[in-house]
Amino acid sequence: MRPIVMHFGDVAISAQLNDSAAAHALFTRLPMVIPMSASSVGICGAAPLELPVDFARIHRGWTNGDVNYNPASGWLAVFFDDEENSQRYGDQFTIGHIESSLTQLRALAGSYDVVIEAGR
């Protein structure tokens, strides 16, 4: 597990990246800035690099708090809601999970230049 911190303006969120090759590739490129936009279920934006994925681990849906990569579209997302209906969304590859409360993420609106850096 690799700790990271994601900064959405003044809101800092801690997460743990998993042991996947995609998570490792992302971690080795930190710090980075990704323009992301909030929606009713999460915050997502185009990844600045293509991440390697194990196609056998691609799945449908998410668990609230997941940090996912979508290899077909090339975006990163942090999901904070609607896991009960998320099975309708395919091409999900989980690279980590939020360690902080999701309440702060649910309060975000608009667009952010999200700074992602290695945690401690």
C-alpha cells in the first residue's frame, strides 16, 4: 500500500493506493496535477498518462471511497456515492481507496486542479 494525499482546493483527502501496476505507475509520477470535476457520485478527470492494467481485474461498479482508473477512456475518478447503482458502469479498475471521511468530498462542487502527492 502506498499513501497519497489529494488536494481539492483547501480540502485534503488521504488515500491508500493498492499493489497494482497501475497504482505503482501513478505513484512513481507524483506529485502531479489533474484537472477534475465534481458530479453527484464522484470527482473525475483525464489521467495525464496511460496506466498499465491487468485486464482480468477490470470490473463493473465501485465501492464508495474507491479511486478508479478507466483504461478505455483514460480517466481517474474518486467515487463517494451511489455504489448501490454503480454496476451499470463498466471498465472500472480500482487502484486505491479513500482513508478520510467521504463527507468532505460530497460537499465539493465545480472543477479543481487536483494536486496528488505522496503521503506519509
